[in-house]
Amino acid sequence: MRKRRKIITVSTAVAAAATLPLLMSPVVSAAVLEDDDESSRMTRLYAPPPDRDSYRQVARLAWRGDFRDSAGLLSMVRTPQAVWYGDETPEQVERLVRRTTRSADWQGRLPVLALYNVPGRDCGSYSSGGADSLAEYEAWIDAVAAGIGDREVLIILEPDSLALLPSDCADASNAAQTAVEQQTVIEEQTTADEQTTADEQTAADGQSAADGQPAADGQPAAQEQPAAEESPTELPPLPDPGASTAPPTGSAAPGTGQEAAQTPGQQLPDALPATSETPAPKPPEVQEPAALEPSASQTPAPEQPGTLPELPPLPTPDPVTPEPGNSLDPDELDTPVVEDPETAARYSEINYAVDVLTALGQTSVYLDAGHAGWHSVSSIVPRLIKAGIDRATGFALNVSHYQTDPDSTWYGRLISSCLAYADEGGDPEKCADQSWSRRHARRWLRAHAPDDPAGMKHYVTDTSRNGQGPWTPRDRHIDAQSWCNPPGRGLGRRPTTHTGDALMDAALWVKTPGESDGRCLRGTDGPLDPVRGTVNPEAGEWFPDQALELVRYADPAVKVFRRTAGR
């Protein structure tokens, strides 16, 4: 009976590879739709048709007998997630948006649309493109609005459009190279100084010997001993794909920040296997750097009333390191916004989109606010204000990034409170920042944040790939591009509108899990990704290796099999 069941499963998988319908084998059909839980009963989110290449990978895994990974991957692609639009003509996008919103409306579900067509997007990097002018962009937004009509829609408006303004592009492209050059100069200077010191000591010792005098301190010159080579850390065994889809022991603990440092003794592999069905590497453990304040996920030390001295005046917030260098060099901190023509046009484009889309009546619009490891609160809040946050529903955090849920929720609370403070005439420069200690930040919130969350701007977060938190590379001499297809990441919290946080409207899968971020050359000439050792797919294309990692290292783990009733 078991042999017959396996034959039926494999036969169905082969048929699926040719026709690409939903796989109906006994194992794969058991994959659980990730929105079938209590959290989605309030507002059920829309799951768009999966990528065809994802079904091909599901079929290959089933054919090879890897039923657990096959079912886990199918469960991932059938989970509600955003539908992305960009680069289409106005006629095309109107037709596609209408098709999506009608389908969601018939199913009684809420669709999430990510609009990604702003001129000059991504500073011309892997996801470059967008409209050619303000007029072209306005026509495109009008077409999107026509496709939506009076149907209910949640919109993530232009990811990275405010956190990465045109005025930031030059600094973003030069920051990593500048850091490498500075480090090289420091190392060369250190080597030269050491050589000079050694030569001076040798000359002094020779002179002492010629005079018949002992070396300094009456001791003979010590022979230089070669430094003991540190034995390479042995990588842990790869996880057994047939055992469990839960993240492996020792994976990055939830709550680490973007700038988390790698634990001593733990190293990332230089390359990942090229095949898509081989086990993924074990994610490294990470820890907070000593130079930063406690992260949003760390529990502050308990206060002891009566024993603490009077708190000093609130400090001026230290800005957080911007993307993409992710360096702790203070010279690379938040760059002042320069009102060049391209940046002024960017604000006009976003404002126009806010006005057109919010006028539809049932459309919720969330503006880009980067993530907790990128901009300080005082840096991103003025950008949100200039972009029309007062007329939008709220802002979106961590889109296509890897910050942990605790860090994102704390950052979101600070931004929302600062927006309310600025709306009452306060200076955003005086707002509490994520780099402050929790004690000082809470003191500021008690003094300035509104008591009623209903009067504050709400936010949504992207949890599609943050199950293992952000990635810290081993090699600091390359442009890490830690946002670009980092290894060993996992799916995060499942999409839901039942967040338990009065300011957080939804946890969403905005970035499509399994789709590549780009070639990820990391400052090299390519074509290989120096970290993975493979040629990554172009941005937006299906990436089998990464898709399998996201399933295997998911936190919480992917539900694969339905529980039998009565058990």
C-alpha cells in the first residue's frame, strides 16, 4: 500500500511539472495554507497565483522523494503575499490590477499591492527602472487607481523611495568603497609603523652590542615567535531535510539588530551549494555590537526605585548607519537631505500618488520608512512629512529586509510618536531615537507621545524573510550588500492583521519569498556572488537555493501537515 501511494505521488508530480496545476499528491496536498488560523479570521489576506518556477521546483523535489521540502515550499508560495507592479505601461497595469482586485474581491480577501515604478528607483542598482518622468509616473498611478476602482486594497507605496532618496544615491554608492579604502590605509600605516619600530629596536640593540652593553632592561633581545595559527572552526553538520523544517539549533536568535556582530568561532561558509535541493548552510549566531545601545528586542535592566540618581537631560540622538554600507563609521551616518531637483521631484511623485490613491475611498496607503537599522527617527520623519504622511494611512517598515519583529515594532512606535509630536509643532530633531537607551526613550514617550493610538499614524511590517534576523558577513573588506540574497535566512511571522499592537495594522509578506534580490556582486567584477559561489538570478526571478533556505530556517516553522481531527 505504501509503495502504491508513493507511485501515485510521483506520477502526480510529473504531471504537475508539465501542466503546473496545484499538486494533488498525498504529501504535497497536505501542505497547509499559512493563513488558515485564528489570526486571519478578522481580515483574510489574498494569496496571488505562485510563480511558475516555484511549482517546477516543488515538482522536482517531489519527484526526488523529498516530500517534506516539497510540501513546505508549496505551503510558502500559497501563503498570502503582496503582488508587485512596476515597469508596465498604463494600459497593462490597469488591466492587471483590475484582474487582481476583482479576484480578491470574489474570494472575500484583502489584496496587498506593492507599487514600484517611481523614477530613478534603487539608485540605478539591481532593481533599477521605473517611469522616465513625473508626467509618466502620474499617468501610471492614474491607471492603477482606475484598476482598483471602489474595491478594498492595501498599498505599499514605492519601497525605498523615501529611505533612499536621489540625494542619497551618491553616498550609497561610495560609502562601501570609502570604508574599504580607509581600512586599507589604516592597515598599511599600521604595518609601516610596526616595521619602523622594529628597525629602530634592531639598530639600538646592535649599538648596545657594539658598546659591550646588554640590551634594554638588561635582557637579551627576544626572538620573535610566529603567531600561532588559529585552527579553523569546524562547521556544524547540515540539517537533515527529512527530520524537521524548524530552524537549526544555534540559529540567529530573534531580536538581533542589523549591525549585529558574528559570535567568535562562528563563520559563514564561503559558498553555498549550487544545486537547489541540497541542504542549506546553518545560519550563524549573531550578537549586538558593544558600540550600540541595547537593541529593541533586549530587555532593559529592571529599575530600582529610590536607588537611581536623577536622570541627566535627554541626549541628542545618535543617527543610525544608513544603507548600504552598514558600517559603524560615524563619518557615514545619516546624510543631510539635499533638495536637488531629483529629490524635489521624488516628493512630488509620492504626494501625487497619495492624493490619487487615498481618494478611492477603500484604499489604505503606507509610505516607505526604511527599517530600524537604516535611518534614525529624526532623519526619516521629516521625509515622511514632506511625502504626505498626513494624508496617508501610515508607513511600512522592513520591506525586503531582515530586521527582527521587536526591532521593527519599537522603531515603528518611535516614528509614530515623533510624527504626532511634529504634528503638534514639535521639532523631529528632539524625538526619541532607536539608538537611545530604553529608559530615556520611554521617558520621552511618557512626556510627548499621545495616550490614544487612534490619533497616531499606524504602520505595517514585512516579515517575509526575517525569521533569522539580519545577516552579518565574515569578510569586512568587501561591499557586503547584506540586504542582497543573504545566506541562511528564514521565513518570519505569517501574514496577519491580528497583530496585538494598537499601532501595527498588519504583518505582511511584502517581498515575495523565493525571488532574487539581484546578482549580488558585492563589489567584485562577477559574475559569481562571492558569498554563495553561484551566479544569482536577476532581481525578481525565482531563486531555488534561497527559497529552500527560507523554508528550512523559517521561524516559526512552516506547517507542513494538517493535524487529523480529534488529535
